[in-house]
Amino acid sequence: MSKVCQITGKKAMVGNNVSHSKRRTKRRFNVNLFSKKFYWVEQDMWITLTLSANGLRIINKKGLDAAIKEAAAKGYLTQIKTIA
């Protein structure tokens, strides 16, 4: 599972750990990701999406169908895992 949100396109960032003595070492800031199942009414099927907490809020606000269409248009949604 790649660490990229399928709705917002968010992925891990790179930054520094800064110690008390101001020494810097590289670190990663990962995204808050979930693997969540949704029932897509328009297609009459269950799907699994890997999405961030912000992506979940977008789905709650706009609806699943609108969020999926917008993400596909922006190129974030590469593949949807379907559940029989």
C-alpha cells in the first residue's frame, strides 16, 4: 500500500528532527492514512479507498461520487479496489 491519499493526493513530506543542541537529522512526516470501505450507490458496489483524515472530511462534505470524480480528474485516483 503506497502512502498517498487517493482523494487529496497528499503524501509524506521530508523535514528535519532538531535536537536541543540544534543538530539536524532527516525524518519523514507521514500522512494520517486510513483504509476505508464505502458503498458507492451510483455504481452499486463496495469500494476500498486509502485516504487521509482530510480526504474523509471531503467525502463527508461533497459526497462519495463527487469526490471520486474530482480526484480522478486531478489524477490522484489511480485504482479503486472493488469488493464483491
